[in-house]
Amino acid sequence: AEFNLRRDMVSTFLRIRDVPPALRRRVHIYFDALWDKKRGMDENAVIKLLPSFLRHDLIWSINRHFLEKVPMFIGADANCLMIMNKFLVHEVITRGEFLVRTGDWESSLFFVTSG
């Protein structure tokens, strides 16, 4: 229900601000992908509800197997992986969108898990 409310709010915003139809479609495609991947759940909000000791263990449980498969981290000790784990952010990017554009200054490292 909350997800649909947010999606409706965004649709209203796009209409009121007279956003071009092509860009509106891209926004709606993003929300559809977000629903498909996460069922509209804001994982970060859920994780923030937990005390730090549980938050750390939960995030480690979610990310550990992914980190252990990244070629540059194979053989890294657990402490290194736990440090990297603190900085991982999951993003949903839809087909055809760009993570980075020519000329952008980026201070992130991206791992594409599918697509």
C-alpha cells in the first residue's frame, strides 16, 4: 500500500511538473523494476530499525556470499570483506540507464549482479 502511495505521488509530481512522456516512462519503468526486485520494500529503512550489532550481522549475512565471489576479493580475509560490507549499497538500475556518464566524477565502485 505504501509503495503504491509513493508511486502515485511520483506520478502526480511528474504530471504537475509537466515532465516529458519519455522521462515519465523511464520513472515508471524504474518503479516497476523496484517492485519486481524488492516488492516495494525499503530495505535500508528496515535495517535502520535494528540495533547496530544486529544490523551489522544482518547485512553481513546478506552480502557475504556476493563479496566472496567478486574476483578481486577472492582469498581476502574476513576482516577485509567485513569492512567492504559496511560500504555496500544495493541499487536497482533499469535496462538502458547509465550508472555513470562521460565526464562524471564518481567516487563509487559498482558491481553489476545481473543484467
